Amino acid sequence: MQTDYKDKGLNLLKKGQKGIVHAIFSRFGLMLLLLVIQFLMLFSIFQWFEEFLPHIMGGTALFTIVMVLYLLNSRINPTAKITWLIAIMMVPVFGVLLFAYTQSDIGHRALMKRMNQIITDTKESIPQSESAAGHLARENRGVASLARYIHRSGCHPVYEHTQVTYFPLGERKFEEMLKQLEAAQHFIFMEYFIVDEGLMWGKILEILARKASQGVEVCVMYDGSCEFALLPRDYPKRLRELGIKCKTFAPVTPFVSTHYNYRDHRKILVIDGHTAFNGGVNLADEYINEKVKFGHWKDTAVMLKGEAVKSFTLMFLQMWGILEEKEEYAHFLSFPAFPDDGAKGYVIPYGDCPLDDDKLGERVYMDILNRSQEYVHIMSPYLILDGEMETALKFAAERGVDVSLVLPGIPDKSVPYALAKTHYASLIESGVKVYEYSPGFVHAKVFVSDSREAVVGTINLDYRSLYHHFECATYLYGVDCIEEIAADFEDTLGKCRRVTMEMVRKEKWTVKLTGRLMKVAAPLM
């Protein structure tokens, strides 16, 4: 029977027709269309209404002034305001149409309403342990305040009695994932940004199909961007043929939606309510260095065992439930979590939702920077910062804190790489140490501070993660593995080159020019 399901699963992996055409119906397609429309309109105006040109130009100028005043008095992020101001002043028709389109949230109003309703309905699903909250308040009032803020944004309690295992590489996580999946008896929940055909997903899929045949409830959800980049559009149907429930989050559709601004960037695996995985590792071969794309791929993850797993169970159910009327939250949250009374410290799994006003991912990072006393060590694949985050990094360094950033040495995308370099000079002048990972690409999203607290999750230091994506992470305080996270950073640092001001000055002119030109569009990337 095992071989049958393995063969069936491998057959499922045969490449189908990708929805490349659907890539046209994206933000890039809309921007291109609006730009063409503007040029056509302007050309027509010059040709047909030449005698009225002074009136038209005057009306355009007046309209631009009104829009500028509106933007200056809006609640939009200050950095994003600059982007929109430049766009509207340079190309008024195109800029205003694009601004109106993105701000109208066409197509995701129902999503917002549904998500807010789910969060409201489930905010008491996991009660906060008064004992855990009290212990943390007595141990560290600053962290306790952060925990209260995290809990305010959703049902994200602070937990004790949770064992945490840190994986310094995707290969290590993958090896443990296979073991834990084999042990599943009741349910498997998987929510990932990327699922790609290959060795990693093939081995996982074989286990999922076999477990589904044994009566284990298997649910898989991946982001809709996979449909035109990696997987056939009928992939959910193929998985359902194996007994696996599957959903695509926000498939890419024609010009009726702004869903592309709200991708599901989370990476969550929950098994039977007692084991969960979180981190940067997607389900594709480059994440385990089975396929080499940008040199050695450095990524990280954590495995939780104990009470904190309930939060990841709830996060998955909330996202899964966006697409359905009802989910049995109580049923899946009732499975025993097997708390580990010997586990030290506190764990807070949390999710960041772009549909509310809480920029939770950014504020957790900034809180760590502001409370740090000795060091904050960071790994991130991207560095596209708003003014607040850049100020927080610089202020910590100027206070004498060792702020060290490890970024990719071999980039996966040229424009974000060039944008990252626009921040180097300002950060270095304030004392922030910037390093590039010489062997390849860093995809890890890690903050570790003062050997006592850390975050491992999916949240990059860029606008997409901090403002536009559904994200998740695991906050750790006083747990045993924090020393391992700190040691892994030091080990990674030994494979990096430190960026100096001389290197910044000698950077290729093409990279400098790309970064400076694209900086105006950074909040929209």
C-alpha cells in the first residue's frame, strides 16, 4: 500500500501547465495598463484640444495640489507618502488612478470583514494563563508589557511549559519534519507560502497521502502566487484525489482585486495539536540545499512541543476559515498538548495581519531594539526599511548596543539587493555592523538579543513583510535554545564579509543608480 501511494504521489508531481498568463493580471499588469492609458490620453489631449491646453494644464496642476494636501493630511506611513507624492506629481493621471485603486481595497473588503469577524469570534478561544502572565511580569516587566501588546492584537497568549528546538538549517528542519509527520495520528495542518515540486515536497507528499488513507485529517494551504509561478492551477484538485484537503489563498485574478498586496507568507506545520514548526523554510528544494540557486541557502526554523502549539493551530484555522463559513476550532484546540513541565522560559507564537492597524511584526522588532542593553543580532534576506525601523536600528547602535545585521552575499533579486544597499551608509555611520553572507543567500528571519530573547519566524525587514503580508513568528524569552540561536549567529558571522564605508563608496554605479531610482517605489514593492 505504501508503494502505491508513493507512486501516485510522484505521478501527481508531474509538471502541469502553469498559470503564467495570470501573472499579467497583477500589480505590474495594472501599472503598465494605467501608464499606457495615461500616455494615450495625453497624446489625444495634445492633438484634439491644443487650443485648451493652458486650461487643461491649469486644471491638472490644481488637481495635483489637492491630492498633495490630501496625502499630507492622511494617516499613510510617512515613507509611503513620499512615494505617492512623487508619483502623483510626476504622472497625475496614472498616479491618482493607482493610488485610488490600492486604497480602495477592491476585492478584499469581504476578506477584511471575514478576517475581522473570525478574530473577534475566536479571540477567547485560548485563555491566557494567569500563572504564566504573572510569572513573566515578576521576571521582566518590559517583556510582560510586550506580551500584553501582542495579546491585544489577537489571541496570542504567553505560554510556559513548551519545549523549543532550533534548526540552524533547512535540512535539519526537513529531517525532523519527516519524523514528526510519520508520527501523526489525528490531523496535519500545513500552511506555506511556497510549495514546489521536487525531492522535499515529494517525500512530504508521500507521507501526507499515506496518512490521509489511514484516516488522518490532512489540510494543506499555500499562497496563490504559486499558481502562476510554480504549480498548476488544478493542483488542489490533484491533492484532493489523494484524500488531502487543499486550498489556495488569494489566487491571482484579473483587475478586480488588490489581493496581491495581501499574500500569505506564513510557514506553519501543526501535528495533532502538540507539535508545531515555524520559521523561514518553505517546501522547495533550494531551502534544504538540494538545489543550488544562489549559493548556499541559509535558513532557520523552530519546533515547538507543548502548550504554545495551540496558538499555531488557531492561526491555521483562522486562515483556513477565511474561505469557509465555519470551522471546528474547539474540536482541534481540545487535543492534548502534552506540556513539558521541565521546559524553561516563555513562548509567544503570534501572527501579523495586514488588514488591521497593528504593525505587529515591526513593533515587536522595534521593542527588542529599544530594550536591548548589550546586543541585537539580526538575520534577514531583505533590508527595505521605513524611517521608523531605520531610526530604531541606528538609535540602538548609538546607545552602545552591538547591532549586527547579516544579509545575503548572493542576492536572489537584484532590485531588493540594490535597495538594501541604500541603507548601508546611514546605518554604518551610526555604528550598525552590516555583514554579507559570503557562501550564498540568507533567508533566515532571526532577531536575538542579550542572550535572553529571540524571534524566529517569517517576517523580513521589508515593506512586504512589515505592511502587506500575512506573517507569523515565535517570540522566545528565557528558553534553553536561545544560546543555540546566538551561537548560530556567531557561526554564520564567521562566514561573512563585513561591509565598510569604503566598500559602499566603491559599489558598482549600476547598483547605486538602481537603488536610488527604485527607492521612490520601495513602499509599493
